[in-house]
Amino acid sequence: MAGRKQTQRSAQRRVRVEAPFRSYAPERHGAPRFSIRIVERTQRLYPAHKHDYFQVLYFMSAAPTLRIGIASHRPKAGSIYFVAPMVSHQIRFDQGTRCIVLYFDLDFLHPGLSRSYPISELVRLLPELTPFAWQNYVDFNARRKQADRIESLITSMNRENDKGGLFAQEMMRAELSLLLATVCRDHEAEFARLSTRLPAVGRDSGHMRRISAFIEDNYLRGPGLEEAAKAVGLSRSRFCALIRQYTGSTFNLLIRDMRMEDACERLVLTGDSIGQIAYRVGYNDEKYFLRAFKNAVGMTPSAYRLKQAKAKGAFTEDQAS
């Protein structure tokens, strides 16, 4: 009996908990999808998820930390992010966030091109999609002049989307292409420099895609190094070397930091209890979570929540005065 229970527990630990495929877009019924909208005066935490369309996020204000793949970002006014299809990501908005959310299908941008290609191959075919391939290697924060151009194109797309009409789709397609090409042109020199040290298309890039996908899908349950290396088909030493080379961290620290980041955002953006937050970021033992949080953040979860609430209150008062 005891042996059977142990086997059941071992099987449960081996279950892979993936970031779900969750579309926040209308279902596609023939025509390619395109949408643009502004998000403001709302507080929401979108859990880790994937979708099958391209997404652009342009922030007109600071916002809570978001994550794309295994990289975390702290948006500020002028930040722009590019989420490729089937890349796990988490997005968080608070009451002060102002953000343009734009999404599109590949065949909206290029009618007739509806096959599924790896993003590395798409970049060869359509260079304007380069920001989606190199999102986590380039800081796309726009300077004032760049931001003015981007906001002008976004405003025009939003207006055409609201107005509709015979040529609205063609106008939005042209403006979307110009937006992507503008970002590429602004970062052309940086792309050229980075191409010499980023994971080359081939062996390393394939390994890193598998490593990132495994971590994105499993970090909340705290997988072990042995399991992770085996899941992506690498030796422990090769697995650790690649993570160190391309993230500057270790596997265990990466997992811990991602879970603690989730906990920090939940403490600020939700009214969940400490025990609920511990469970939702993968800790079944609240006391162990409290120790891990204090070691990582330098204070208890309750102290962190209070500190952030006071800082937010002071910021609101400053805005009002």
C-alpha cells in the first residue's frame, strides 16, 4: 500500500504543468485577426499563457513587472514589447497603467502567408518581424522622437480601426508595417552588434528555445536540475553552461527569482492572503515560502506589501497635489 502511494506521488511530480494556450482575442473565422485598444484605469494580472498571434504592447506610463519567456521587464513610458506566437508571457496592469495592446495574425500583415514557420525562419522571410525574435536581447524603450513617431502610427491605426470602411484594413496594414520597420530601423546598428553574440540559429538557439520553454512551463512547481536537463535532452553540465552563458544566472536562482517576482506582484496587485500567494507560486509550505521570500527580497511578504502600499499612496498624493 505504501509503495503504491509513493508511486502515485512520484507520478504526480512528473506531470508537466504547461502555461496554457489562452487567447484573449476573438476566435478566428476565416479572416485574419487585427485589433488595437487602450488599457487604462484597470488592475489585472494575466497569468502565464500563450497564444497563436503576434502581440505588441506599447506603454505610455510605468507599469508592474511583466515577463516574456524567462526574461522580466519593468515598463516605463515609451517601453514597447513584442510577443511572438506561442511564447509564454505574463502581463500585469495596475490603476496607473496606460498601455496600447495591439495584436495581429501573420496573414493580416502579409496576406497569403499563413504557414507556421519558426520565428527564426520568419525573420529571414520578413525582416520587419526581427523585434519578435530578439525581444529579450534588446531594450526597445523609445526616446522622445521615436515615441512621437510610434504614437502617431498607433493613433492612426486606432482611428482607422474605430472608423472602419472600405480601405481601413489596408491603411492599418500599411501603418503596422511602417511601425515595425521604424522600430527595426531605429535599432539596426544594435541588431548588427548583437548578431555576433546571440545564440546562432542552429544548435545553441534550439537548445535555448527548449530550455526557455521548459522553464516557462514548469517554474511554478520548482523542477529539479536533473529533470530539466533530461527534459531538453542535455547533460547537466551543458544545460548549466548554456543558462549561465545566455542569462548570467544559474538554474536554481532563475527558478527562485521567477517565483519570487510572481509573489511580489501578487502582493501588490491582489488581495490574496500570504498562504494563497505561497500556494499560487508553487510553495505548499507557507513557512518555507516565508523564509525563501525573506532571503530573496530582504523582508517578509507582509512588510513588502505594506511598503508598496505606502509608496503607492505617496505617489498618488504627489500626483493629486
